[in-house]
Amino acid sequence: MAFPSNPNPGDTYTDTYGTIWVYAGAANGWYRKTVNPNNETNYASTEVYSNVVPTFTVGTRTTERTITAGSFDLSTGNLWTVGAITVPNPTNAVATQTGAIRITAGPTSWGANFKFPGGVAPTIATFPAVIPFYVQDSNTILMGNVTEGIT
């Protein structure tokens, strides 16, 4: 499939299968225009494209993944859980990704890429606790304030 070489935002392209693609600009690229063939209110596309940034108008859910001493791959999810381990620097961190880490026991230490308010990782006294995060760049994970003792 060969997309036009110098598109303008809003330009469309129809591929050989009849799929309509819309150009969203240099930052977001091309996305597939979902067509509701029968004007159904519960229509959902089952196709997923890894090069498309989706826009959601409803709540979304994802599987909580476990951080281990040897693995923390941000390309696999946004919601995480961790216990009493040394939390490694994540792999595949992409700027603007956000998420949260549910803490079930106090981590022994955090990788150097994690940046906490005040410059120091919190000492958590009551579990479980939750810390939101924001990926500033592949080597900087900005950590929010911890919320402790959530039951």
C-alpha cells in the first residue's frame, strides 16, 4: 500500500481493499476511517493498527501487568503492580505515555530514570498504594505523589 508522499492534514486515501485512510498531520500520521456499514449504534471495529494514535470517547480498560526485577516493558501496558523488589528502569518508554503503579509492598529501590517529587522516592507505610507516572522521554519517568492505604 503506497500512501501519497506529501499529504496535507485532512487528505484521504482509499487503498485497494476500499479502506479509507485520513491523514492527521506529521505528528499522528494516517488513521483508518471507521465506517459504520449499517448505521448501528453498537458498531465496533476489531482491527488494530500499531501506527495509529486512537481517540476514545468512552472509558477504556487494560490488564494490570506485574513489574519484575528483570522486566518492565512499557509497550505492554499502562497499569502495573509491584512489590518489594528493585524496580528496574522501564524499556520501550515513549514520551507522553501515562499510567499508574499499584504498590503492594515497599520497593527496595527504583531505577535512576524515575524522578519523584522532591527528588526522593517516597517511603510508603500503608499498602496498597498507587503512584501515577508520565513519560517525559525514554530516560525520564516523572512520578506523581503516592496515595497510600487505598482499600
